[in-house]
Amino acid sequence: MNLRKVQEISGTYLLSIPIDWARRSGLTKGSIVAIVEREDGCIIVDPQYNLKNNVESTTIHPNRFLEREITGKYLLGFDIIKISGKTRLLPEISERVRTNVRRLIGLEIVEEDAYKIVLQCLLEPSALPPERILRREHLLASSMHKDVLTSLNEGNAPLAKSIIERDEEVDRLYFLLVRLLRMIVLKPHLSEKLGLSMIDCLDYRLMANYIEAIADYSQEVAENVIEFSDTSLPETVFQTLRKLGELSYEMHQDAFKALLSKDLRLLEKVLEKEQLSKSILRELDEFLTGKPFEVISYASSVASALTKICDYSVDLADLIIP
């Protein structure tokens, strides 16, 4: 910790800054810095306020964790990611990079030769309000959730396959939002432009995570519909699962509405429905007693995924509590 004493000269308070930090930040006499006040009363001195075209670059080398490294650098906010090898890059490496790039919004291959591949994120962070990305993520997850219940009720395997394909788009939006939120935390001027505090960033990260999880469990239900397409469920089991599915969708929708409106009455509805979901699960356990293994396996797997959606809906709604 570097402690400094506040001085007063001609009625103005002055505070010196560490010379080593100033030099590393490229500050000289007359440089402009931004002073950002946090909610806790602390201030941040941002030396990059006027560096509009400041580009963050990193280099990684091909390895078995290449996809994770590219995704990790993307999430950390790097604008340019270079994949460079000491020898010629194998065609397999190029294909792995191209496949991974398709999963990350805004990341494009801008240069490529035998020894390197250069990726660049072409998105302007200040033009991407987190709320808009979150709403889009929610709409996609909601459509997956709704359609998977239809595929479950109808035994519609082709529809279930389309739901699995849609999960990748939810993941892409989730990664984009995480990248943006991390950049806001690291670059205070973005926080100022977008009107978001650090607490807002934390809440958005949690919201995005819960919505992405709901999409994942919708995908899990779809996978079960495909896997057990030849398994017929007894009517009592089928109707109980249907009831649980409809309840999970209602909780999901009420939770997101509660989040946007800050309506505590909607939160209470979600919590009431959570208790009802537990009652439905107990009914399902009774109806599954003595049933064939395939029936128990199918119904239990679907019920487990739907219950997880209910749980995440409660977590989502709980975020409105101050």
C-alpha cells in the first residue's frame, strides 16, 4: 500500500501520484486522467481515459488447451489474440481456431499465414449495453425452455435437436456479456459511459449465469427426449412431468419479470411455486414406484433437469432483494 498525504495550496487540495506508476502509464506534464468515484467513496484514477484506440494484444502458442486459452483471452478483454508457432501451424490447429472463433461474438480472423493466425475483436464495448445482451440471452433461453416442453409432450425428436443447436447461441451471448463486464471493471471510463457500477456488473454476471444454466438444463431435457424416443411413459407419469414442466416455465418467466420490475410480489409467486414443485416431485416418486427401469431413468432425468430450472429461477428472482 502506498500512503500519500493530502496537501492544501491556495484553498485547493492536492495529492501527488507515484512517479513509477505515472511513467508506466505514459503520463507526462499536461496529461489528462479521469477521476471516477465509486459507490463506496473511493476514487479511481484512470490514465487511459483519452486513449480511444488503445488496443490490448496477447500471444498464445498452440497446445492442447488452445480453445480454452483463446476463450480466456477473449473474456479478459484482449482486442488482438495472436496464435503463433515456432514451426508451421498444422491444418488441425487452423481448424480448431476457426471452430472456436465461431463461438465468440465479434472475434474474427484478420490475418493468417503458415506461422501465425491473428484474431481481432471488432466490437465497440461502449455500443453494447449489458441489459440488451441480457434480454437477448433471456429470449433465446425462454424459447428453448418453451420448445423443449413441446418436444417432451409430443415426443418430437427433431424439435429437440433444434433446441440443442440453439444452446450454442446462448453460450455466445453469455461469453460476450462476461467479456464486456470484465472490461468495465478493468476500464473505469467504460463504467462511466454505460452508467454501470461495480455492483451492477456483479448482478449482471449472476443473471447471465443463471439464464445460461436454464438454457443448459433445457438442452439436457432435449437430449433425454432424443435418447428415450422409443420409451413410452405411463399416463400418470407423463401428466406429472407435464405439470412440472409448465410450472418451471412459469417460474422462469415470473423470475425475469420480477428482476426487471423489482416487484416483490412476483418474487413471492416464484417462492410459492417452488413449494408446489416439491409437491409435484413427491407425486412423481410415488407414480414411478415399480415401473420399468427405462421409464424411471427417463422420467427421473427429465424431472431433475426441470427441478434445476426451478432452482435457478428462484436464484434469479432473489437478485431483486437489496
